[in-house]
Amino acid sequence: MPFFSRNPSVPIFYLDQGPKENPPATVLLVPGLSCDMHDWSWQVPFLLAHNLRVISIDPRGQGRSAAPRPTSPHRQPPGSWPGPEGSADPAVVDYYPQSTALDVIALLAHLNVTKDLVVMSHSLGDAAGYFIATALPGTVVACVGLDPIHAYPRSPHDSIFFDAPKNIVPMLVDHFDQNMYSPACPAWQRTWHLRRMQQLDDEVAFGLCWGGWGDAGDSPGRREASVAANAGRLKCPRLTVGSVDWYVETDRTHMPKGDGALDEIVLMEGWGHWFHQLKSDEFNATLEAWLGKIGVLQEVKSAA
């Protein structure tokens, strides 16, 4: 099975589909918290039908990727993200989005992806996706963000969420159950997502959440940190799609445009946080039109 290790303690699982030689573009798919590459099953056939190369990953701690317990999920002065070198050290296990992003950047180099990369990510995955887009300006030609996690500003209530690792999975399940679905969402979808979330190890879940938004100094999943890290550096065209207007506010108001003529913000309301699954035809049509607009799709084909 295809695994790749930047940090030998945390091999990541990936799939590489479609043409390897001179595709029109390569699309990287990054899922959100507790999710895996199968969240994009409604998009992969559509992308492959356009002769695109599609690289799907399970982030650290999720799906088939390794999920060892973190060496320290709490903040250790002067900073809890161990940095590029530390996050590759087999003695160090962390679950910051920056580390997932660096895993993927190393994977892309391993797969010889050096140009025409479209990064598409969802929710917490957007923290890694935006990092990749800013880190590889010569490789990434477009960034697609779905319900970016950096919609959330920092909050004094964050500390309540991190009282103990044993409490975090039940809190996540309750939060998602109450807030991430609409009345239109079918029972099978909610059941699948929430049962999958309960498979997370408590300490790994704590590490993913702490790295994503709990660390006031290093977490890129909050508005202030994301704007500080990405504003002015995220220069490729950007499509932001939100399930509600609130989710796109950071990109609309706080993040300078990557390309004034090509950036777009689209709402797909009424279908919950995973709208790209339930309204896949509409989402894929929006994506197809935008990729054509920015020149990634040279010729529109019918999706299989």
C-alpha cells in the first residue's frame, strides 16, 4: 500500500491517480478533522474525467495514516509546534497542520510534482492547504478552500475545550452533531461522520485540535493566525466555498485577494458542512467553471 514517511514515526497514506506525465494539472485533496480521503469520493471521478492527476492524502492521525500518541499536545515554551526539523524527528510526534503540510510537501517532491498544482482542502484541512499554497508559490496555481476553519476568531472560551484529552472526542461529536448538519442532511451521512470521529484516539484527537486552533501562538486554524501567516503571501487564484456566509468572512474581509480578477467566493447553503458530498453535481459544476476560468482546464469534458 502507498505510504510515505517524512517522519518515520508518522507514515502517511496516499493515493496517486490519473496521468503522471504532463497532466493539465494535479489536484491535491486534503480532508478535514477526523476525516479521510474518502470524503472526496464525490469529486475524484469528476476530476479524473478531466484527465487530471489526483493525489489524495490521509493527514497525520487520520484514516490509514499512522496515529501514534503525541509526545506533547500541550504548549511548551517558547512554542509547541516543533518546527520543520522537529516535526520530522522520529522522537517527536505532533499534529499541527504545519506538520501535515510539510509531510505533503515532501510527498509532492517524492512524486515529482513541481508545477500546475491545485490544492483543494476542507475545514481543518484548509490550515494545511493554505500553508502548502504559500510555501510553494512556484508550484501551486490555485487554491480551493471549503468552509475554512480560519473562520473562527480566537476566543477566551477555547481553554474549556482543552480541559483533558479524555473529554475531547465526546465534545467534538456533540459539537459536530449540533452544528455541522442541516435538516436536509440524510441520517446516513451524520451517522457515518460521527461514528468515524469516535474511532479517534483521545490523545491524537487532542493533538489535532490543539495544533489546529488551541495554541494561541502556533495554531494556524484561527483567523488572526491565518491572516498573519497568509495575507500577502497567498498569491494564487483562490476559490472559497462556504456552507454559510460566516465561513467565507475571513477570506472575503480579512485576507487580501490572491488574484483580484480570478478569486471567487461561492455559497452553497442548506446542505451542511459537507455540501460537496450532498450537492456534488452543483459543487463540481462550480469547480469546473472556475478551473476553466483560471486556465487549468483547457477543454471541458463530461464528468463520468
